Amino acid sequence: MSKRKLDKTTTCPVARVVDVIGDRWSLMIIRDAFDGVRRFGAFQKSLGAARNILAARLRRLVEEGILQTVPASDGTSYQEYVLTPKGLDLFKVLVGLRQWGEDHLYRDGEWHSLLVEQASGRPVPKLTLHDADGRPLAPDQTRVQKEPPGAAAPTPAPALP
């Protein structure tokens, strides 16, 4: 994690995201939280991170509203970490990273994990971007448009079924 926090006046949302969750440990904590890990010790066992690094990343994720602490579900005096709605909204980001990794970081025939639908066991379809009419979008069909502070956000395209 960078020692220098970005100036919040930066207009680049990617830079802001990387500042919050762009280090290995933060992304792996979020991945584990989606997989049901809730306790400090379980995160540490899964990740093998040093206690001070893990504590700092968990603290930052709580400060940023991605995780929240709740009393332990078993009634003990421990606390657990759970994803907030803001944290749950990172699911698409993790799936996109996972799918890119599946496509580009494994040799043919090499074993790896696969994200599947829980009910059917079928692989989760590839994420794609679509225009307002439902047609797939390629990178060369988009552009970044800078918006002044206070500008009304454009109406997003409707979600596809």
C-alpha cells in the first residue's frame, strides 16, 4: 500500500480505487471475505500475512466502509469482519480480475479455480460491457469524459436480464 495517499481532488476513479484496494493484501482480504472468512485469525491463516500488515489493511478497509466489524456470530467476545454494501459492490471487480487471470495467467492444462453458480454448478459467464441497446462494447467504442463538480450524472444504461 502506498505511503502517500492520493489527493481526493484527482478526477481519475481508477487512481482512487487503487489507492484504497490496489495492494495485494487488501484484494486478498476482500476475496476471502466473499468466501466467508470473517475473523482476524482466519484471514491470517488463509493469507499468511504478518499480523501488523493484516491489522493495518483490515483497519483501512473498515475506515473506507468496505468492511465493518460486528460482534462474533458465536456469542464470544471476538469481532468479525463483514462486507458492507459498498464492499459487496466490489464483487464484479473481483470477478473481472478472476476471469482475466483465468484467461491470461495459466498455461494450457494447468489446474486453477473456477467461479461457478452455486445452484447449478455451471461456470459464471464472462463479464461484458454493453451499450444502452445491449450490444457488446469494445474499448475503442468508449471514452472518458471529465465532469465538473456538481454535474448531474448521466442516466446509466438499463441492466440487461
